[in-house]
Amino acid sequence: MKNYILAINPGSTSTKVALYENKTEIVKTTIDHSASQISKYNKIADQYDMRKKEIIKFLDEAKFDINNLTAVVGRGGLLPPVKSGAYKVNKKMVDRLKNNPVVEHASNLGGIIAFDIAENLNIPSYIYDSVAVDELEDVARISGIKGIERKSLSHALNMRAVAIKVSKELNKPYKECNIITAHLGGGITVGIHKKGKLADIVSDDEGPFSPERSGRIPLKSFMELCYKEEKSLVKKKIRGKGGLVSYLNTVDLRDVEAKISNGDKEALVVYEAMAYQISKAIGELSVVNYGDIDRIVITGGIAHSKKFTSLIKERVKFIAPVVIVPGENELESLAYGALRVLLGEEEDREYTE
Ligand SMILES: Nc1ncnc2c1ncn2[C@@H]1O[C@H](COP(=O)(O)OP(=O)(O)O)[C@@H](O)[C@H]1O
Ligand SMILES: CCCC(=O)OP(=O)(O)O
């Protein structure tokens, strides 16, 4: 039986979208949204109509009759904590994502657009391995200030997909593996999968800086900054204008590597510091399972750089063998997840919050 699945992954400046016939990708694209197009909207959720139109245009251009779709799946957003796997999108979820998301984030649009397209066609829509997947152990939730709980907001979709892939290569069920994954993109999350559960994470809120995010910064200095500057500016400094871009004016690691080749000493130390901080996060998570780790996996766009991954590998290989899985397969992970549900191989959940 042919299942046609539309997978949607909204990012801050683009919407990645692909059409699958069962496991085969038929067509895929990245729709870029200019800064002027995006800046018209006060809230991320308000962009859904504009992005949906672009997706419909993409299907038209691919000469695909939308009425043939079997399901739509979107990258899941900033909901209250959810389990891993598939959730059917319902009105309650859409309302939460539109009107009261835990945090404003482009992925909130995934569920909203998927629902909107699917409802008109009377077919199901899903989110899969949302950024809000929360499998933290209780001990990992304590922050150090009563009333502030550590949150599990992460690149769960790609991290779980690569951890499952590596477990297959080990010929061991994911549920029996202990794997640390470092997703290195514009944002960074390092996570530990302990016997098939994302038991703890170190994200670019609390750990290493990333191309566009500050990561953990000294608390007292940060507190002073908060008193000195407006909230929106501080927010931009930690997400969007933090990390590599704050030091070197680029979010592109390839630019940084070019600067280093041209003898730029500051670029070199910042580059090494990013690898150093990522390695520290991996070390930190290795103790979650008392050092018993099957593999460390480095993934995301940055994992294309052998020069960069080597810096990390040298520091962490004493913990476990290091595997490099460059890039991310988020669209494929979304589509395959939805397909497993359609084929009855996996159950979807009902969102009730
Ligand atoms: N071949 C490469 N060598 C070094 N860095 C790369 C390469 N390809 C992509 N990157 C870097 O990966 C980062 C983006 O990763 P990506 O996973 O695409 O992030 P996102 O999906 O968050 O935009 C950028 O810093 C980019 O420069
Ligand atoms: C909110 C955690 C996931 C995340 O930061 O995703 P992006 O890097 O895609 O913004």
C-alpha cells in the first residue's frame, strides 16, 4: 500500500519540507524566509499561514495532488513535557502551540501547519520526537534553586534517530544501549540515552556555546547584564547573537575555519573553546551512567568538519568509542515515525495537557 507522507520542519529562517512515498523520498526542499518576511510577525505562531502557503506551492510545483496525502507530520514544538515518539495533533495541542507555548520557537509551527493541512483533507497529522521530549530522571531535574526546575528541551528528533541507528550498527536493541549524542548545529544539545531513555541533557542553555547561542555564562556577570539591558536584548545575546557569532561575527563554522587558515588567532581560540566546552558536556553526561557508555555519537551540520570533530574525539575517546554521523535526517525521521504509526508498528499518543 502506498502512503504519502508530508514532513515539515520549520526553522527560524527556513521551512524544510519533504514528500515521502512510504520510505522513499519523492521530493524535498528548503524554503528560505527572508528577514523582512519574518519580521512582519509579532509571534512565531502568526507565521503559519504564510509558511503553509509556501508548502502548498511547493507541492503544486512538484505536481503532486495534495488529495493523495495519507498523513502530515511536523517537528513538534515547545509543549509541556511529552513522551518520545508520535503524538496525534489535536485542537488542544494547536491551541497550546498557538496561544501559550512554553517558549516561542519555530518548531511550534510544525504541529500547527501539519494540523491545518491535514484537517482540510480529513487525514491524520502528527508530531514526532518533539523538542519537549522529557525522559529526565528525577535527580536530573534539580537545578539548585527551589522553584526553578531543569527542563528537557532538546534536539530529541535527530539525537534519538542517530542513537537508534548506532544501536542497530552495534546489533543491540536501543533499549539496552547507553549512548551519548552531541547534536552540533546552529544550536547544540548533548544528551545521554540510558537504556533507551533520554535520561539527561546539556543544552546550549546550560552547557557549551554554539554558533548562535551563548551557552552557560558566569552567573554573576549575567545577572549584571540583565539589570543593565532590556530583556529582548539579553534574550538575543543568549539565543541568536551569542556564541561563535558574538566573537567572530559569523554562525558558519566554515568561515571560522577559513579565518584560522588565514592566521586569525582569536578565531582559533574560540574554535578550540567550542570543542572544549562540548567535550566537557560529554564528560559531564558520562557520569550519569557511571562511565558505562557504549558509544559517543557526534552529529549535526558541524560534524561534517573532521578538523572540529577530531578536537572533541581526542578529549573524550577515553570514555567510549566515538562515531561521527554528519548532518541531520530530521525530515526522514519525521516521515519514518509517521509511517510506523500508519503501519501499526508503533502507537501514537493523544495529547491531553
Ligand atoms: N562541511 C562543513 N564543515 C564545517 N561546518 C559545517 C559544514 N557544513 C555545515 N557546517 C556548520 O554546521 C552548522 C549548521 O548546522 P545545521 O545542522 O545545518 O544547523 P541548523 O539545522 O541548526 O541550522 C553551521 O555552523 C555550519 O557552518
Ligand atoms: C529548544 C531546543 C531545540 C532547539 O534549540 O532547536 P533549534 O536549534 O532547531 O532551534
